[in-house]
Amino acid sequence: MQEVLVMVGTQKGAFFLWSDPDRREWRVEGPHLKGWEVTCLEVDSRREPTIYGGVGHYVYGATIQRSTDLGATWTQLESRPAYAEGANAKLNRIWAIEPGRPDEPDTLYAGVDEAGLFRSTDLAESWQSLDGLNQHSTRSAWGPGAGGLCCHTIILDPDNSKRMWVGISAVGAFRSDDGGATWQLRNEGLEIAAPSEEHPEVGSCVHKMVIDPKQPNLLYQQNHKGVFRTTDGGDTWHRIENGLPSRFGFPMVMHPRDGRSLYIIPQESDEYRMAIDGQLAVYRTRDAGDSWTACNNGLPSGCYQGVLRNAMGVDVLDPCGIYFGTTGGQVYFSADEGDSWQAIPCQLPRIGSVTAMVVDRS
């Protein structure tokens, strides 16, 4: 028997929302990790499903929690990503946790604020700083966005074990072609939101990036200054905004089987950061961003909430489910790939992350 699990990270813990594959009825579990701010929840499916949570606390700081029983119990890991003593950076939050490739069963990556990337080769028992990025020659020009100086997106090339990308706000997109040893800024074609005289190529505020796993040179990003696509692995980026009511937004997710179908949630400018004209709406493309269409059937008007960069997820069912959570604590879902939407009956704290998975109970 299959069940859908939507894991929601909030300012005051994690909530697990369970449903049948038809997504007709929901039950709410939680809060897990009560009292922790949950920035990200990531599933490692390379063995029995393991959930990693990037969490923070105003007393205990940022750390990683792990569950091997679908949230019934959690273990706070003794080791966490950390800059060396005396480094000109500190650990504020853990924004992203990315499992390594299938042939790297013990490898994990973590993206943090202040912006940096760390790798573990022993399932988070220890962490190593990827200094090619963390001590990049442009680091003196790196500056934070409103959400901090955060490395929030980590993408591994599914075909090339040496190639990977990260997105850093408000710095830009970086790519490594040698397994993380060295990194090149890949902002060609992106508008610079926070220009630097010292390094004018720095300052593109990437909000989220995704990759087509079947065509690894095809990536997309929601940026502070627009929505973009690259067909050459990030060497050049081009605008894809036909049909959008605004260039500004945070989350972006891809259909699990179609790299030309994506979902974003535009917002009313970087100044206001809320639903445009009070109409909460998801925009969908089915042609790789050449055109976008509003999908708001069932979503509320008179709604002035926002949706943060990690607060949107997708499951792998057919048709796939799309999920997002708002800054006001409401979770919405579509069981028909965006054609219609419903609210899950719960009212949660401010939502920072949404991750969906399918659990096989057989």
C-alpha cells in the first residue's frame, strides 16, 4: 500500500501530512522537532528512507537532525558543517541537504548560511569544507539577500560525476567541473541585483534552480530579477517570462517525468513579496518556459501571503501532486498537476519548506 507524505518545515517544528494516493483525506502528525526552526527536510532513498532535517535554534544554533523511521524518532547528529576557527564566516542556518549519487552511498552535501558548501563521505559523521567555493576569489564581494547570505540549492549532474551546481543568494550560480575542487561563477545573461565594483559579475540573486535529469545541460532558475533558462549548463542564461504577471518569486519545481513542465509562484515585487492583487496563483509551463499559464482554480482571492524558496514540492505519482505552503501557515495541494487546488485542513506556523514523497507500506 502506498501513502503520500508531505513534510512541512516551519518556524516551530515539522509537520507530516499523510494521505492516500488519490489524496482525498489527510491526517496531520506533529509537531516533530518541536521548538526548532526547520529550514529544509530532505529524503535519502539510497537505503531505507532516511530523512535529514536542517534545523536551527536561537540557543543551540544550527544543526542536522536525522530520522530513519519516517519521523517517529529523531537523532541530533554530533557533527555539523562548520567553518574553521578564525574563518571569516559563521554558521547561521543549514539551507540545503543533498544526498550524493547512487554510487556514492555515504556522501551528503550541505549548503549553509553564511554561504558555503560542505561534503560528508561518512553519512554526516564528519564534514569537509569545499574551499574552492567557500574561499572563492570573489568572496569579498559576496553580499546577503533579505533571507541572508545562503547557499540554498545544490544540484548534481546525473550523468557527469565531476559536475555540480549551487545557487547562492545574493551572489549567483556557480558550477564545478572537477568534483567540487574549483568553481566558476555562471551569471552570464543574468541581471545583477547587487553590483560590486570589485567583481561586477557577482550579485545575481538566485532564488531557486532545478535541472532536467534527462538533459543535464538544461537548467532553470527563479531569480530576484526574473525567470531564466540555460541550455548549455549555465554558460549563458536567457529570460523565459512570457505570460508571467511578475518577474519576482521564490520557489520553482519540475514535473518528475517531464523536464519541460515547471511550476512557480510569482509575487508582487521584491518590495511587497505577496500574492499579486490578493490572488494566490501557481504558474505552469509545459514548453520549457516559452509560455506560462495561471493555475489558480481553487486557490483563494483576498490572500496576501507569500511562498518561500523551499516551500514547494512535487511527488512522483501519475498524475503527480504539487504542494506548497505559505508564510501564513496554510498548505495547498493539486492532485491533477495544477489544474485544480485544495487546502489541506491545518493551520501551521510560518512555513519554510515543503517536501513530498511516496511511502510504500507493503
